[in-house]
Amino acid sequence: MLSSSIRTIIILGSLVIAGIIFIQGYWVSRTLDIKEDNFHQTATIALRQVAESISVYNKSELPKTDLISRKSSNYYSVNVNSAIDANILEDYLFQEFEKASLNTAFEYGVYDCSTDKLVYGSICNINEDSQEFVGSENLPRFDEDLIYYFVVKFPSRGSYLVNSMRQSILFSLIAFLAIAFFAYAMWFILRQKQLTDLQKDFINNMTHEFKTPISSIKIASDYIHSNLSVQDNTRLVKYAEIIKTQNERLNNQVEKVLNIARLEKDQFKFKKTKVKLIPILESIVTNESLKLEQHDASIELICSMNDATILADELHFTNVISTIIDNAFKYSNKSPKIVVHLKENNNNEYELSIQDNGIGIKKEMQKKVFEKFYRIPTGNIHDVKGFGLGLFYVKNIIDAAKWRIELESEFDKGTCFKIFIPKQNA
């Protein structure tokens, strides 16, 4: 199902494409009309000059009306009051068309009043590089009471107009190619979104299905671990603890995937309430200490105040801090030492920093640590696997709470995450 934002983009994009096609088509049509008008005006002026030259040569006067008649889009008749010499007419036509830059082929004919027929003259091509034309040799005459007139036809008028519009046609083709590329890109994006949605739905459904066996394994492991007959066998106790630990780890990973899915589907519920910050941090540090003490790791809480109140979702805040602490332990190649420090700054904020002495993060990797599925290549030092979702989840929670997070790290020396939380009155 398409989201409302994508649907809006598609509708707006379609309207823009339709608008561009309409405007481009209109301007091409408009340009063609202008070119046709210019051609007609140029041809009319040139033919008038030819008629005047013939009248001067014959020492006659031109008719006051109906000097030039346009019989079709490319066919003209010119009325003169004197006999017409075909050779002289051709010379005049060449001269005037060249002056007017009317560089296109033309053919002409002269009316012979003695035979009452239109005598075909010749086909002429001003532009020597253009294609050759075969003359029609059967130019139509007109049922008019005219004694002296000649006709001119432009057989290549259409191609001449198209050639004069090369630039407009080129820009139109570029615009249509851009539109086609945009349409293909939209189709490709929608196709990829469909595939991504199918993948997400599969992962979410599969993750939800994991919850039932995980719960069953937890119940079974708790029962085995508390059974008196099992407690007498150290090997079975060890196996039961492994089952319980790995089950908890699997459950944590499943919860991360589900939380990320909720974030992406806008189903994430962030309930802000006033909470006491210091007791929550003490509880987190205590719980993490129990997990870290068996790995020769230590965690310390330093607080420079007695009370601190913030607006937060206690569950997600706890998950954020625990995730950062887990990463601090995960990315360490020596005895991990983690310091959680809470203090006030001058911006009416609490500054909560989590410092470790781990392997650090290279500068080129620091911009990527909050990206989905990104994992630092050297991060499996304690053989603790993950999906690369931890810090992505952290960043989304902090953004949802409208807090700030900063990262300071030096390779092979350690990392410090700083979270800035606005103060609240108790």
C-alpha cells in the first residue's frame, strides 16, 4: 500500500509531467506557426520584388489588386500586366530568394495566353548541398480572367520549416528524454519500494513468529534451571544457563527488529512523562555491572548533582543507554572501563556522557555509525554479533524525543557519546 506522501509525489509528478508535455507541445506548435507566417511573408515580399522587376523590364504597370495570390500552403500565383520571359523570370526569382535568404527549392511555370495553358518552367535549388527534387511538370492553372501571370511552388517547404526549427526540436527531444527518465525512475522507485515492503513484511512476520518459541524456551529453561535434580548436576546447570543467556540475547535482537519496524511504519509510541533521571541511571548501571563483571569489565556512574528531572519515555530511554553501554563493551580489546557521567551545562540542559576505553572509531566511519545495518568492521572483538541496528535505534529515539547526541572518538583510544537533554522542573 502506497503511503500518502508517495501518493502525493506521484500525483504532483504526473501533473508536472503533463504540464511540461503540454507547454512543450504548445511552444513547438506555436513556433511552427510563427515559422510558417515568416515563410509566407518572406515569399510574398520576394515575389512582389520579382513582379516589380518584371514591370520595370517590360515598362508596364502592375495591377493595383490581386497581385499575389496564395493558392495553397506552398503554391503562389503572381499577376503581371505584361508578357513574361521565362529565362528572365528565373533570374529574378533566384536573385530575390537569395536576398530574402529563402534557401529552398522552388519550381515555376508561366501562363501562355495563346494556348491557354500553364507552361512548366523548371525546378531550381538555391541550396546546392540540399537534396535533389523531381519537378511536378503539371502545375495547376486557375480559372481566372488573367492574361499574364506566373506561378511558383515550394516542394520542400515542410522540410525547410522543420530544418529551421532544429533548435526547438532538439530542446523538445531533450525535455521528452528527461521526462521519460523521470517516469522510469518513478517506476523503478515504486518497484523497489514494493520489494522493500515485501521484505519488511516478511521480516516482521517472521520476527513476530519468533516471539512464541522464545517465550516457550524461556519457560522451559527457567523450569530446568530451578529443578532440584538438575541443580545437582553442574554440567546440566551450565547448559541451562547457556540456554537462558542465548534465549535472552535472541529476544533482545528480536525486540530491536520490532522496534525498528515500528519506527519505519510510524507506529512508534513515544510517551513522555516526567522521570527522575538519577535513579534510572543507577538502575541501568547496576544491571549492566552484573553482566560485565564476569568479563573483567567495570562501569562507573559519576553524578555532580542530587536531583535531575527530564521528560522521557522511561522504557526507550533505558534501552538507549543500555545499547550504548553494550556497544562500549562490545568494541573493546582490553579490560573495558565505562564511565557514565551526568552534569549540567550552561544551556539549561543535562549533559549525559558515556565514555569507554575501547578501540575507538575512525573519522571516516563516524558519520556512518547511526546508519541502519552499519557495523564497524572490527567490531566483533568479543564475538558478540548483531544486526547493526543499535545506534540506528538510538538516533531515532533521540530524534523523537527532540534531544541531541554527539560523538567524540579517537581511534585506538576510546569513544564518548554525549546526549543533551533539556531540564524540567520537578
